[in-house]
Amino acid sequence: MRSTLKDFKKKALSDPEVAEEYRNLAPAYELRRQLIKIRKDAGLTQEQIAEILQTKKSNISRLENVNSTISPKLSTIEEYAKAAGYRMQIRFIPQSQ
Amino acid sequence: MRSTLKDFKKKALSDPEVAEEYRNLAPAYELRRQLIKIRKDAGLTQEQIAEILQTKKSNISRLENVNSTISPKLSTIEEYAKAAGYRMQIRFIPQSQ
DNA sequence: GACATAGTTATCATTTGTGATAACATTTGA
DNA sequence: TCAAATGTTATCACAAATGATAACTATGTC
């Protein structure tokens, strides 16, 4: 691969508009990566966590799906985390530092 | 006052059901306290942050209101924080430790 | 008291997240 | 390769968050 992807990313991010877009999207990707991680660390399948939350696996898939355009409710994330044995913590960090 | 309130809280929390209820509600209170804090630290009124977010002060009041039963969307909190000059960070912490 | 500023509450319309179902795709293990 | 398990996608109904408006309370200032 010779790091073509990394090069592309580096180049793309040097474009201010792309960089702005990336900063906006990155948190959403990051969140979903975390969701999947805590579920797997808990040893649960989508169907199992769905059952705990009394819903269906398709809804869990949508929640975890990176391509999803939805912005979930806080309570949805909280309950999902709790089902996986975690608690959610929110912090606010001053921008540009 | 002789700390009557503290005593009451301590006693109330020794009741398992009350303690459970408290753990469930505390995060919601905490979030709203944080929201109000970052807005004030930014030197903004509800009306000013509402204008930045292109909405109305009544909606900001509802968002910040501790008594509100709503669970806001992640994007709502994100945008509010951004308007106040902060970014939101979410972490998941293993329960019971 | 009159006034301005800041925040609250109630209400209704609109938007959007969530639940459920079903069909499909993907991965894994025998 | 076949079957089972796991995850994805599309769709529709329903619930709930958000937007807007207006009237209200609270507070401080003149």
C-alpha cells in the first residue's frame, strides 16, 4: 500500500474546507467507534444488547452505523452504555487550545 | 441552617430506591449545570446564544431547565457548546469502579 | 412606580429519532 | 459448501425533540 491512504488524508486535510468538514464529522465517527468498542468489550452482539434494551437489533445497527445521518438522543446513548456496563461522561472543553 | 439539608440528603440517599433514583437523575442535572456554566463563562445570555444558534431564547431555557423531562439530541448539545466556544467530549467509563 | 433585561412556561406545528418488521448481506464454523 | 449467527438496509408508524409565538415572572435600575 505504501501509505497512499495516509498521504491522501494528509493532503485532503490541508484543504481548509475539507478540514472543516472533517472536524465536524470526526466526533460522530468517534462516538460510533466507541459504542461498538464498549459493546464488544462487554462480549455482546447487537441482538443481545438489543434484548437488554428491549428493542431490535436493526435499531442497534442504525445507532452504531457510521453512515447514519441521525443524531441520537442523549438518553439513547446513556442506556446503551449502561447496558454494556459503562456510564457516559460528558465534558466541555474550550475550543482552540 | 445547621446543615439540615445535607443531613436530609445523606439520609435520603441511604434509601436504596432513592439512591437509585438519584443516580439516574444526577447526570441530567449535572449536564444542565455544565451547559449554564459554559454559557455564562462565555458571557452570553440565553437570548444571545439563541441568536447564534438561530433559534429562540425559550428553546434555550427549555434545554437548560433542570426540571425538563426531555433528553436532547447529541447534535443540540454539540452545537450549543460550539456556540459557547467549547467542544463536547464523550467518554465511557466502566461501571462499578 | 416605571422600565428594561433576563429567564420561564405553555402551546402548537414541524422535524426527526426510535420501534418494529422483513428481506438482504456478511461472516464464521462445521 | 452449507448453515447458523451476526450485522445491514429499507420502510412505515409512532413518539419525542425542536422551532416559534406569546404571555408571564423575576430582578435590577432609574
